[in-house]
Amino acid sequence: MKRLLVLLLIPIFSLSSFGQEIDQLIKISKDLETFEIYALENGYKFYKMDEIRLTFKKVTQINPFRPEIKTEYLSVYTAGFVGKYHSTYDGVEQEKLPDIYRELKKLGFKLVNTRNISSDDDDIKWYVKEYSRGDTEEISVYIGSKNDVYELNYKH
């Protein structure tokens, strides 16, 4: 019985590995080395690097008794944004969004714009919330209409 309880608790702990999303995005956006160290220490594996960005990927089986899989991506833009560092986190589980909004408020970010956009590539409609702190820091929260996805973008 104790083994079954332990097995059932494993997926719960793996869901919260990113934790404080905004704070982590800010910390890993400082430089490429910090980004890579964080990604590798937190279970992400190199996925791809193209002309403008480096991406790491983590795949987690949510429930060992059902074939549900959670795929998360961490990316840092290495070129293409003159004078700005830019990192993104692609996650699942939109129920984390209230905690993210509270964290944004606690860190001093203010909501400055909301809009809707559509993606022709994957047929997802996105609700976008844009936040800023001071004159240089921006965070965008993209909430997707399919598959419970969201994306956080941080620029400074």
C-alpha cells in the first residue's frame, strides 16, 4: 500500500518543477551560460539551435497509468532582438496561470495591453496579456485555445 501511495505522488511533484515561472525566466535570461546550466540541472535536454534561438525540451509522463505526456520548452534568443535578451517558456496546465498573475503583481509588473491573435500554422487562437516593469522589462503571457497550453515571454 505504501509503494502505491509513493507511485501516485511522483507525478504530482514532477508537475511543479518549473515553479516560480516569472522569477526563473528573469534569472535564466541573464546570459547563455546561466540559461544552459538551469535547463540541464532541471531535466531539460538540448532540443535544437537555429540562427536566432537555442531551445531545450523536457518531456514528462503525467500519469504512469495513462499515456498523457507533458512537453515543456525553454528557449533563449541569441540574436535578432537588438539590445534585448529574450527567453521563453512553453508550458501546459493553464491552471497555473492565477499563480503566475499573482507572481507578476508581486514582482511589480503591470498589465498594459490585452489582445487576441490567431496562428495559421497550428490553428490555435491566442489570448495575449502584456505586462511591463519600468522602461525595459516586458513579459507576455500567451494563452492557447488548444491543449491547455501557455507561453511566457520575457524581454529586457
